[in-house]
Amino acid sequence: MSDTLRHSLKRWAVPALPLIILMGLAALLVKIATGFDVQAVMESSVSKPPSLIELSLLFSALSYAALIGYDALALRVVTEKSVPLGQIALGSFTSYAIGHSLGFPLVTAGAVRWRIYGSAGLSLTEVAKLTAVAGLTLWIGMAAVLGLGALLEPQALAALDRFPARLNQGIGVALIAALAVWLLWSRQGGREIGSGEARVRLPGGKAALVQIGLGLIDVSAAAASLWVLLPSQITFGFPAFTAIFAGAIVLAVASHVPAGLGSFEAAVFFACPGVPTAELLSALLIWRFTYTLVPFLLAITLFVTHELRRTDTKLAKAVRRIRRLMLPFVPMALAALTFLGGLVLLTSGALPSDYSRIRALRHLVPLPFAEVSHLVGSTAGVALLILSRGLMRRLESAWILAVIVIGAGMVVSFAKGFDWEEALVLGSVLLLLLTHRPAFYRKAGIFAEPLEPRWHIAIAFIVGCTIWLGFTAFHDVAYSHDLWWQFSWHDDASRFLRSSLVAVIAGAGVSLYAMIHGSAPMHEAEPLNPDVLAPALAHAERSDAYLALLEDKRFLLHEEGDAFLMYAVRGKSWIAMGDPIGNPEHAADLMWRFLEEVDRHDGWPVFYQVSLAYLPLYLDGGLSLVKLGEEARVDLTTFTIEGKAGRDWRAALNRAKRENLEFTIIPAVEVPAHLFKLRGVSDAWLADRNAVEKGFSMGFWSEKYLSRFDVAVVQREGRILAFANIWYGQRSGEITVDLMRHLPHIPGIMDFLFVSLMQEGKCRGYRWFNLGMAPLSGLSGHRLAPSWHKIAAFVARNGENFYGFGGLRAYKEKFGPVWEPRYLACPGGWVLPQILLDVTSLISGSPARSMTREAKS
């Protein structure tokens, strides 16, 4: 034969042989399909006992467990690297399950192995050698099964290969002899094939025996997973069938069809003449499910999970990007699905049951259990409608309850009528909830707020529709009071009435409870520890940082201890007083941590009286800005009582001198001894104004608080007439006062106090004296100004009799201050009115009281 002819045969024979085999098998399948009855196949499949399907799954699992042994043995042969058993099991199972299903196992299974074992430290060459040794083990197992089958049951194998029995025996003897030679050849150990980097060391000695044993277990277990499903008309035994099974696998591999689909079935049909087609095909379909589809889906899941855990893969990066993109919409989507789950449960309780399922159910559970399941299902449906609102608000408590209720709904779906479709819907929602647990992190209670009217309407509408649906479904059942007390497997109308009543009672009860217990709990301030706040206060640029010592606030401390944020909670508003205090480098970190904490509790973040310095920070946090007014600061470097500019202040000092008024500063250590006198002045001041103590943004009477500061007093002949505690800021920074009280009907006394303090502050080297804020001042009156400016300007113009907005600004204006705007940073929009009420209530103790009184004398 010429070289050209030999080359042509090699070139065309290799691709032609699988094609010829495939065409022959296709012709056989066409012949078998003639007169094929789909309905008979479906009925045969459905009637298959569940115990046989479970047994098939068990043998399939045993086969894949033996395949794990393939890789474990191969790893010991090809490398000395240690690979954890869990990773071996993952690599083996996923590679074989995916390779069997997709076909071309050298490519598909090898690629999967490389992704799994590559992450364990194996090189590409080692993975290739592992694949070769594992594949050799598979074919040795095939040879062992075929050899034993051909030797022991030659006649049965003849049904597949159409060879004479003696020839099959001869093939069996040859295969067994080949295996014996293999054992003898590998007994010495150290046997290798290939050259260079492709050189592969083969199992030797006991490893070769283990190799044959694993192959026998694998092929026999795979054959057994089909054998238990075959119809009773099969005339040959299991040993013969294993040989037929192995031969069918060889033909399926030769056909190069993914999973051998069609070719394997044709071979089995060819080997089992006379067996009813419908029953044999139903067995093969179920086997494809237990041995191919279930392992394939599980392998895909495990492989994708493995890839996602590897942070360096493109898939993991893409999934993380998609997850970040979709995460904001997850709570809303899961809330909608949970609402749908509640609708499914309520609808199921209103419709008649499938009596074919009821007949099977009555043999498994007692009637009372089924009746209770109907009631529980309807109650769970209403609960899911309500819990969907909590999921939309990302509440952790709603997530926990939804998982419990959906799980209970799945159980009762089976218990009340084998409603597996309903259980499947609920199970899908449950799986999504479990996989998106981090999206539900807020700590607020489910009924921290009353149910909005739209939720009451939606729940009532759904319950009403399901009741209408039930009455429509049972319109042919004449109503009678006796229906409420009839308990029977076929009394669906009675179950519908009782379930509807329970649903209405549950919905009304929960709604009533939500309305009664809807107010948010008050948050008590934590005990103050001044030593903890001291490092941050030492960094504070503004003197009003000492509001932290009022003991009416909570604190968010930075890990470094040199910065904090003080806040209080009123309703849903988490109100921070001013800007972050302390080291400015930690301000952004504190703000974001505060926003995260507020978000976890489903609250509204509010920053009250913030300055210009941190406005970009609040804008970055997505907050809106509302101007509250302007703060007056007197520049002490230009303040003087000399010349024309100081004429009024000299007059105040001279008048005080004529009236024998004396200005004194009492050191903090001596303040406790004067508290009784100071309390008398404070009580007289409150009584004269018919006022109550404020808080949060201004000081209130507290002996412990006042004892922390120097106190400026105005006396006459030893009697204290006025006082104010002093806040000292940073050197060359600002000085101001907080709690200011004086006896009534003493004109000009506060002018004397302020001028004296300004002189004292200037002598001590301070740059600024802070006079406090003038609320609702500095707002634009232009027609294009924001609506808040127009509303606030209207209040300022028409509220003079109640507060004195204009008079307060005029009083401070005479000191010639520099005015700096102060803002409220908050979510804005429709929640702004409620936030303003919460802030006012927090400061004054009543929504009717004025928003601020920091510096009114």
C-alpha cells in the first residue's frame, strides 16, 4: 500500500468512524420510535415507585464516589503535592459530571480540573497527567466489567454486539488476560509512558489493584443505578447487564454525542429486544435524571460557587459588579416576591383541592392536621403580605420572620393537599431571601412605624379578592351555618370559610396592633464619661463642642479617640448636634459611620446647626441643606471701648459702676459653693418668662454640668444678679457663654456681662466672642428663592410677638459681629416638616415651643 493511500485512509477513517456509528444508531432510533406512544411513556414514568428512584440516586452517588477515588489515586501517582480531600472531591465530581454531560471529556473535564486543581497549586502539566491516569482507570474498569460479562454471560452480550457466544467468551478471556498482564507489568512499579514533560508515571503494585477495584465499583454502581429502574421483562441478570452497560458506554463515547444522548439509549434498546418500549424508555429517562441531570446541575452549582470564591476570576468580578448594581433593588424585588407568596397562600386556601392528591394525602396525615394546615396557610399568607413592607424597608426582623413564615408555608402546602407547585414558589422566594441576607440589616422593629393607609388598603384588597374568589369557586354549594363545623376530606367549602375568617381576623389583629404600637421607642442617653471625650475636646475649634457635657446625648466615637459626633434620637430623626468634633481628618469617617448606623435603624440622618466648613461632606452624603439662620461672632481684635466705636460700651460700664455692679469670674472648682445662689437666679429667670428648661443645643440647669466650667457673675454687694457659664475654645480661638440667667427688671445687666466677658476674652488672647445664632435671619426674600426661605421669612415677620426674631438679631447686631450662616443637613423632601418638628421637640420638649433660644436674654 502506497504512503499516499495510507495517509488518505488515516485522514478520513478517524472522523468517518464516529459518523458511521452515529448514523447507524440514528437509524435504529428511528425504527424504535415508529409507533412510539408518548402518553404511555409518561404514565410509566409517573408510576415508577419513589423508592426505586431513591435507590437509583444512591447508586449514582456511589459511582461518583468511586470517581473521587480515581483522582485521589492519580494525584498520589503524578505529584507529591498535598491537595485537601475536599478539593479532590470537588475537582473529581465536577469534572466527571460536567464532562459526562457535555461530551469531549478530555477537553471539558480537563478544563474543569485545571480550574479546581490549579487553585490548589498544581501545574497544567500535572493536571494533564492526572487526567490521563484517571481516564486510564476508567477504561481499565470498563475492560474489567466487559471481560467478566463476556466470560460469564456471553449470550446476553451477544444481544448487543451480535457476535457468537464463543467469540464473546474469547473477547472476555482476552480482556481478563490483558488485565493480568497489566498487573504483572506494573508490579515492579516505576513504570512510565511518554517522554519529556509528557512522561506519565503509572500506578504500580497495589495501586494497580486499587485501580481495577475502583473501575469495577464505578461501572457496576452506574449500571446498578439503571438496573433498578428497568422493567421486569428483562430476562438476563445483573452481571450480564453490567457488560451491556459498559458496551453501551463505549458506543456512546465513540459517537462523540454530548452525554451519549441517543446513542446510549439506542444501544440499550438494541440489547433488550422484546422489552416494552414505553417502560424501557421511561427507565432510561429517569436514569438520565438521576445519573446525569442531577449530578450535572449540582456540579455546575459547585463549580460556579468555586469560581465566585476566587476573587481574581473574571466571573467573580463580573458577578460582584452586577451584585453591586442590583443590590439597591434587591429588597424591593424580594418584598414583591414575598407579597406574591402571601397571595399564593391565600389563593390556595380559597380554591378546591385536587382530589387525586387528597386520596394520597389521607394515608399520610390525619384529617385534623390537614385542617390546621389550611388555617396556618391562610394566616401565613396574611403575615407575608405584612412582612413584605418590612422587607422593603430592609428590616432584619422582617427577614427573620419571613424566612420562618415561608418555611412554615412550604410545610403546610404539602400537608393540606400535596400542593408542590405552591411549595416550589415559596421555596424559590425562601432561597432568594437566604442568599441575600446582607441586604436586610436595619435593626428597627417591624411596627416601629404605623402601617401606612396604602398598606391597609392593599392587604384588605387582597384578602377581599381571595374571599370573592372562594365564593365564586364554591357558588354551587348552598350556604348553611353547618358548613362552619363540617370536617371531612372533601369539605373544601368549609375549609375555605374557616380559612377566610382566620385571614380576616389575623389581618385585622395585626393592623390594629401596628396602629397601637407604631410609635418609635425613645432612646435614652448613655452615661457620660468626660475622660473619654477629653482628647477630642482638646482638638475642638468651636467652643460649643462642650454641649457634649450636657448628658442628654449619645456619642459616636472614632477609633483613634480624638474625634466624636454627638446626637440624640427623636422619632425617626437621628439628630447630630453640629459638625463632627475633634480631629478634622476623621470627620468624613464619622459622618459615614453615622449614616450607616441611621440606615441600619431605618431612620433619617439630621445634622443640626452645621457650619460652612463641612458642607461638601454633607452633600457627599446625599443630604439636602436648609438654612436655619446666622451666627454672630464678634472679632475681639477690633473690639474696643475707646473712641466713638466704644461709646455705648463705655456707657454700659459706667452705668454698672454707678449702680455698684461688679463683674467676677468664679473658677470651676469654686462653683459648687455658689450653686444655691445661682439656682435662685435661674428659678427667678424661668418664672419671669413662664419658661421651662430647653436642651440639646443649649444648656439647662444642672449642678453637675455647671460645676465643670468657670462662671461669670454680676454681683451687687455680694448678691448675684446674673450669671453665665463660660466655654473656652482653643487659644486664639473663640470664647462664649451657654447658660445665661439674670434677675428680672435690671436694665442693661446683660450688656455689662457681655462687654466685661469680651474684655476678659481679649486679655486672654481669644480672637472671637460667639454671641450665638439668630434664627431665621439672613434668608433671601427673592421671588426665586427656595420655598423654605419664603416660609421662614413669613414666620420671622409674623412671629415677632412669640419669639422676637428681629429684636434678637438687632440686639446682637449692635456688637458689630461677623455673621456666618448655619444649616440643617437632612434628607429633605416630604420628610422635612417632620424632621423640623422632631428637632423642635428635641430642643424645647414640645412642638409648640420655639426652635431655638440659645442667646435670647
